[in-house]
Amino acid sequence: MRVGVDARHLGAGRGVARYLEGMLAALARDFPGDAWLALVPGRRPVRVPAGVRAVRTTAPSRALFGAAALARRPRLDRLLGGALDVVWLPAPAPIAVSDRVPVVLTVHDRSFEARPQDFTAYERLWHRAARPRRLAARARLVVTDSAATRDDLLAAGWPLAAERLRVVAPGVTAPGTAPTGAAVGTAAAARPYLLFVGALEPRKGIDVLTAAYRVARARGLQAELRVAGSGRLAGHLQGIDGIRLEGPVGDERLRALYAGAAALVLPALLEGFGLPPLEAALLGVPSVLSDLPAFRETLGDAALYVPAGDAEALAGALARIAADDALRARLAADARAAARRLTPSRAAAAMHAALIEAAGA
């Protein structure tokens, strides 16, 4: 099978990029008999998974796909040399693909529809150019990371029949490499801190996080809050007592931050899957999370939940998780067991089955 992949996100560092990098690496490793052709626009250096052939273009991403959105040219399958059995689009984005080529589209969440105010004017324009509902209608199959997202698409009236939807939970691995002989989940006892990992954007609950942390700090919370990520709300976190901005971090630094944390905190207002709590779990770290269906789907009761948007409840949870060693240990053990089930090979097998089904339909 010859599979074409829209790989514009490779190297971007955020959620879709990490999803694509992990899934594509597992697919190429576990199914080496297939040809994996990844279109990577522009000249920016990127790391391409082993077993994947990268096809580069001189045109940068915005110019290439902006033209595709307006004129339906150039077409991704033609840029990859044609003769493709199927094209995989790892997220809705402006694209052109020849009508005869089957498409599998991954939709991670519906944030661009449910919370458009969280995005910049440019991002909203890009979403309109992508025409996500039209892409879904054109696709042979639509893959979601969770049953929660699948059900949300159906409830929102997307042009999809249930039989064209497949749930494929991404594989989860701990970032970075473990130092020889190192244990995880032990540094927190020596110097406890809470950790947020993600985009500093409204839908991640940054305002709720800062309000809750201020309250908890005023009530005696000693643990620092370290924040790993970037985004336009970074300024909201500056100058607050106890908060340390780490900025964007690489895999090795991210691993160290996870391993040394007392707990991960993610008060998202909307989530289609949620990778950081699972990465933290693999390193023995529990999480405080908004009570969202996607988190419940992967972790069950193996997290401390608070109502989404409730700063007072979150403040109480932060104080509780920082003070209760037994609670942290129980949640960490249960969360690690849940995360270990979401292996990259399991995810790749399910995605490969969807690609074969679409190619043969």
C-alpha cells in the first residue's frame, strides 16, 4: 500500500505535531512493507521518522496550502508522485487531493467550532479555509482520538454516518530518555512543584489556573507552579508569586519536569484526548484535571477531577494533591496502568486497519 501523508505539522512541537510524529513513526516501524510518503513543505529542517520518505517543496506551507484551498491546486497526491492508494490527513487543514484518491481524516476535537473566540483572526480564517465539515464529508473514513470526540461530531451534526467513524486512541510514550538507574516520581518529595504542560491558550483554562493558584497560594500552598509551553496568554502568568515560566521545552527537559513534579495540572475547558496526563502517568506522576469526557475515557478514576472552569474547586484540589502523599501514590499507580495500555503499536495497528479499509472501499 502506498500512503500519502500531509506532514506539514512535522517539527511544529505542539499537539498535532506530536501526534503525527508518534503515529507515523509507529506505522512505518510496524508496517515496513507499505510505502509512507510524507509531504513536507518549505525548507525548515524537520526530523522525519525512519522508514518514511519525505518529499519537500520549495514553497512554504502557507503559500502551498493557501493556493490549494483557493484553486484546488496543487494536489497533494500529485506532489507525492501519484499512484497513491490512500491519503492520510492528520488534522483538518486547507488541502487539495484528487477526487479519485481515498482520504482518511483525523479530527482531534471541535474547538474551532465550539470556542472560536479562543483563536486569533488569522487562525479563524485558516479554519474556514480548511472547511473541516467538507473534508469530513469527502473522506472515506474519519478517525477520532476518543469516543468523546466521535460523539461530539455526531451530536454537532457533522455530515457523517456513524459507520464512517473510527476511534483510534493515540499511542503514548514518555518523552526523552531515562538516565541509567534513575527512578521516576521521586524528586517531588525533595522539592515539590506542580506542573502545567500545554499551549498557553484560553481553551486550556489558563485564566482558571492562575486564579486557582493565587487562591491556593494565599491559603498556604508552598509548591511552585511550573509552566511548560508557549502561547499568547503567557503574559497572564508573569509576575505571579510562585509561578515559573519554562517556555517551550524539548523532550529531555520535559521528561525531567514530569519526573520531578508532585502532580500535573490541566484545567482545560475542552479536550479531545489529552496527552500530557498520560505522559506524566508513565513517569509516575498523578494529575489534577477538568472533569471532561476525554480524560475520563483514558484515565477513568485515576486522576483528581474538578468541574471545568471552577477556580475555587481547583484551588482546593491543588492544596489536596500537594499535601496528600498517599493520594498521589494511589492515583499515580492507577494512572500508569491506564497509560501503559495505550501503546504506539496498538494505535498503529488500528490506524493501519482504517487506511486499508479506506483504500479498499
